[in-house]
Amino acid sequence: EIPELRRDSMPTKSVTFITPQELLDWKDDPSKSERIAIVDVRDEDFAGGHITGAVNVPSLEFSNRVDELIESIGSDKHVVFHCMYSKQRGPMCASRFFDRLKERKLHSNLEVYVLQGGFGTFVKQIGSSRPDMITDYDPEVWEESN
């Protein structure tokens, strides 16, 4: 069941970065893991694997789906956005998400983050030691892209 979003005040926090290790620590902490929503905004480069539990909302569709995403995530969550390197698409979508919360005057206790270094850095730093954190990983896709 998704909690109701409150409209009584606006978010006061802006978008901040989180490291791959911090995200892993949150996912490993039972008191925090249920409060994490990971949004992967990669487009065709989503093929080849993703962070376990991530939902894919391609950046090319993001503006049309931001309200749907807000409703599906609910409240009281840490929302972590990323793309391949979190240099353009991830930060742009995180900012758009945060701005839309303000536009709608929703206060939902959502904290918005961008995964530092994106999926590429997450795979390099976390993937080999914690393969359970990567779903549908296909090494051939990554060999072709390098």
C-alpha cells in the first residue's frame, strides 16, 4: 500500500550525490532497504544489466512519466537516480523529479539523490564483490561497449 502524499509543505532539500558504497550500505541495512527507490534513467543502454531492485524510466520518456513515478514511489523514501555515468541524464531527471514535487506542492518526505559515477562506477566498485546487487548482467554487452 502506497502512503498518501501530503500537500502541506514543500520539500526543502535539493538533490545530492550518494556513492556506490553508501547505496550498498543502505541496501544492506534492513531499516533502510525498504525505503530506497532506485530509478535507472538509461535508455537503450539499459541492456546488459541493472542494479537489483531498480526501475527503468528511460530519460527520453521521463518528462511524460514523472507524475506516474511520483505516485508509484509514494512517500518517506530515498530516491536514487542514475544513468550510465550520472553526468547528464541521471542528474537532469533527479532535478526534474525534485522540481515537479515542488510544482505540485507535495511534501512526501522524499530525499532525492544521484548515484555518483552512475551504473558504470557501481559495477566497477561493487559488482565483482557483490554480484547479487546486479541483475541481468551480460558481460558481452560491456565488452562490446568498451
